Amino acid sequence: MTSPVLRSLLFTTLALPALAGADALGPERQAELETLLYQDCGSCHGMTLRGGLGPALPRDRMQGFSAEALTHIIRHGIPGSAMPGWKALLSEAEARWIADHLRTDNRLETLQRD
């Protein structure tokens, strides 16, 4: 049986990377990820994320997905579609940053016009 102190230490050790998440990414890496989103992802989703080969990714649509679901899609792709997985190039924290950005800071708020 594990002591409460050892259990707490183990939990803290395992949880810290997950809790740090996107906050562990420095401003330079965040800027690189934003460029990746609008350039590389933009090659299919449109440079302004209004769609192209892939669907449009407006903020209001992205908010319909959980950050976890978007992170999974970014890392593993969508089988049977043109959406590749980026797991070999992006860490979990980096994919989560992109997912959070799509849901909250996305330049394209909506496709609807006033």
C-alpha cells in the first residue's frame, strides 16, 4: 500500500505537465504555432480559415468542440479524410494551444455576415 505522502508526490509529478499545458509554451513558440496555423493549416482551411480543401474554422464553429476533441483531431487527424495527424510534429501541449486558440483567439469569429 502506498503512503499518502508518496501518493501525493506521485500525483503531483504526473499532473504537473498536464496542468502546465499551453502555459509552458513561451511567447516565441506560441507565435510559431500561430504562424503554423495560418500558413500550414491555412493551405487546406484557407489562409484566413474561411475554408478551401478543408472546412472553414471560424471561432463560433470551433466552440462547438471541446478543446480535448480538437487537440485529438489535430494530433491524430481524421481517418478517411484529407486531415492528417500532426502528432509527429506537435506535442500534446502545442496541439492544445492551437485548439484553445481556435476556440478563443481565432481571428475568424464567424462566417455569418451582419
